[in-house]
Amino acid sequence: MAFTWWRYPTRHFSVDGLKFVVRSFAQSDGLHSNLSMLDVEQASDCTPLMGPDAVRNHRLASTLPDGRALEVELGYIGNWKTGIIVRVDGAVVHESHPGITPAFPEKYRANIIAHSSVKGDQPNPFSSGVFAKHNRLPFAVDILTGLLFYAMAKMTDLQTAAMVGIVVGFALVLFQYLTKIDVTGGLALFGIVMLCISAGLAWYLADDEWVKLRGTITGIIAASFFIIDGLRGGPYIGRGLARYMPYSDIDTGRFAASMGAIGLIMAALNYAVAKLASTDVWLFYKTFLDFFIVAGLAMVAVQYARKRPKQAD
């Protein structure tokens, strides 16, 4: 099973009055594309996340009703979109970007070819990063504790939900210490520090408005730790975060610093929603929406943090 992270612009073209559609989308296992005629799929292609095959253009081949060969070449146009060149019996009949040949971005090509997208060179992306066996339980615990906070806040109030979250957090840390079962991921000590800060704020800020702003305050504090760790090369927080990524070429310093910057952005967004929206809207945003914002920004941070290949002399 693969998850779709990004859908590129759909490309349309016609040949002899027949309408064709080309779709492309990025999934957790690579880039996928398909060619449809009159809503019937004619061809599909896919390339992996990493390795020599990842940088090739897609070839979507079909046959027109009169027997002529139709081929669609699909590739990247820059970093954020794909384009196509359509050929009939080898002759170009359509270009989505006239004069531009779709191709994998040159600045990433050598790095993509040289590195495996999966740590340990394993071919299955679900055996690495957040889906790796040793990361699945901590990731599931993160999701469940977030849902617990949402449920408690809906059934009681924000103060009670905050205190329950803190108690559960310390219980998980204690459980991990006693059983040696990893349930908090690679950032256990950092998590304890933030729990202590969060507990202090929850104790003193016994008001709904202040509880909502607690996320902004802790976000700024956490972001400061991230940035400081990033400036030091990411020896602790950056390294702990990198374990969740399905890449072996993460620069932990750049990663920690960029995630710190994301923390500041999210703290500002939390402040805006807390001040401008109702408590129910803030609770929904905090539990569900901000995850997707962080995920999108984190994708940019990962691209920034991945090491560039050294240039040959």
C-alpha cells in the first residue's frame, strides 16, 4: 500500500479529435503516471524514489484506432510540476511546454542515483523511516496521544485535557524506562524537558485562552532548542528526527535548524487561530489541520537537509 503525497497538474491533449488525459502523482514508493483516452486507461508507468531508474522520464505508449503508435513522454519541468511531449509514429504533435524538454532536475540527479531512498538499501519504503519496524510503535503512540487530547478536550475542558496529556506523557517515559520498549522515539530526553515545561504552563495558565496559547509558547521554546541543536550540527534532536526519514543522506544540522524554523511558523499560526477563532475551531485545527501543514513544510525541510553530492575536482 502506498500513500499519495502530491498530485501534479493534469495534462490534456487531442489527436484526431480524440481527447487524452495524462495524470501524474508522487506516492511514498515513487512517481506514478497514467494515460487515459475517453476516461479509459491506456497505459501507466512508475519510477522509484531513488536509484538510477528514478531519474528517467516516463513512457506511456498506446495505439490509435487507425493503428498508429502513440507515445507520451512525461518528466519533470522544474521541481514542482511535470510536463509531456506527445508523439505519433515518432513525430511530435503536442508539447505541454513548447521548447522545454522534460527531465529530472539536474541538481538532484547525481544525488538520487548515488543514494538509496531506504536506509540499509532495502527496496521497500515501508521498511524504513517512519514505517520502519522500530518506528511504528512510537509513531502510533504519537497519533493516539493526540486523539486522546482531542477526546478529553471535547468531553471535559482544555485544562483537564492538558493535564491528562502530561500524565500520559510521563507514564510513557516511565514505561519505556522500566520495560526498555521504545515508545517515545529517538527524542525521549527532549520530550521529558518539553513535558516539564508544558506541565508548568498548564498549572499556571488555568484559563482556556491561555491553554490555547500554551502551544505557541512551547512551540517557540521547542523551536529554539531545534535551532540551537541545528547550529551545533544536529547531534541530538536532528539525529533523533532523522531516524523517522526514509533517507540515508540527511544533514542533521540543516534538518534540525529548518525544523526549528517550521516550529516558529507553527507557533505563529497557533497564535493566530487561538486569537481569531473559537475554541472548537482551534481544537480541530490543533488536532488535525496543523499536522498536514507541518507535513507539507517538513517535505521542504527534508529536501533542504539532504546532503548535496560533492563536486568532482
